[in-house]
Amino acid sequence: MNIKVVSRILEANDRLAEDNRKIFRDSNVYVINLMSAPGAGKTTLLERTVSGLSGKKKIGVIEGDIATDSDAQRIAALGVPVVQINTGGACHLDANMIREALSGLPLKDMELLFIENVGNLVCPAEFDIGENEKVMILSVTEGDDKPLKYPLMFERASALVINKIDLLPFVDASVQKIREDSLRLNPGMRIFEASAKTGSGLQPWFEWLNQKGK
Ligand code: MG
Ligand code: ZN
């Protein structure tokens, strides 16, 4: 019985996600669903990305958090349109939440929309929100066992940013293991190694994004 209820929720979500996808397509907005554990550096990477693509792409952001608007304030400080979704406890974003947030964004004046999902390595990957692509961030401080422990995220994301590489001297994680395990789960995955904090390694990421929606 429970399984039936869950599958019906996912079916309803998929229909709403298709509606969102049509809205994005009609507005010529390319959408990236950014997923990671809490603290992996999603918002810091977005801050760098807004600066890195300045003058190249018109960017908008939807921030998803259980509570607070602190991430939206960080993005708003950069002068790009942003809407904060507070899920009030839900550990992922769903298509209906995105639909509600769209009225607060100037879609016609945007080319690239980043949706920062709630920090969580499990269910954000299960919910289609109408995005073009899912992108993951894994920071080296989380350990190199995460691809094999949370395979769905790594299977569904088209790209992976291995973040906080400036901290590699202080942690046991092997970037090579993260790469190998991720590519075994998802052979087509594009992988970047970067530090969103220092800005190093981000140029290939900017160039990859700059091709999106063209
Ligand atoms: Mg954040
Ligand atoms: Zn969830």
C-alpha cells in the first residue's frame, strides 16, 4: 500500500515537472538542478559562477532550504534575480515548489537558471523538477566513499564538481577513487576538480556552462 502511494506522488510530480519544462523551453531558459550534501559548497560555487559568467549569461537562481533566506541573500547581493523556497522540513525540492517560485523570476530575461536543491544526498535525485540537467557537488571533506554509498545521485547527474580540492592535504579522500567510482556508475559524467572558495579550477566549469542552451 505504501509503495502505491509513493509511486502516485512521483507520477504527479513528473507531470508537474513536464509543465515546468515546457515553461522553461518556451522562455528559452536552460535549467540546472544543483544537488549535494549540506555544506558541500553549492552557494559558494553559485557565487563564483555568477561572477565567472558575468557578461556571458543572464543568470537566475532558486534557492531551496528547509529554513532561512541566508543563501538567497548571498545571491541577491550579486545583483541577480533570486527566489528562496523554504520547504518547512521537506528534505528535497519538488516540481510544485518550483512552479510556485517561477512567478518571482523574470524568465524572459534569463538564459540560465540554477536551482540549488536542499542539501541531501538521497531524495533530491528522485524528484524531477523540470530541469535540463542535474549537477552534483561532492566536497573532498565528505570522503571518497560517497559515490558508491549514494549511487542514484551520481547516476542521474550529468556532471560532478569535486569541490574543496584546496583541502586535500588535510583529508584522506582520493580524487582518483571519486572519479573512478563515479564514472563506473555513470560513464558519461563530466567531472571538474575545483575549489569554489579559492576559485581555482573553475575555468572549465564556466566554459562548460557557457555552452548550455546554445
Ligand atoms: Mg546553500
Ligand atoms: Zn526528501
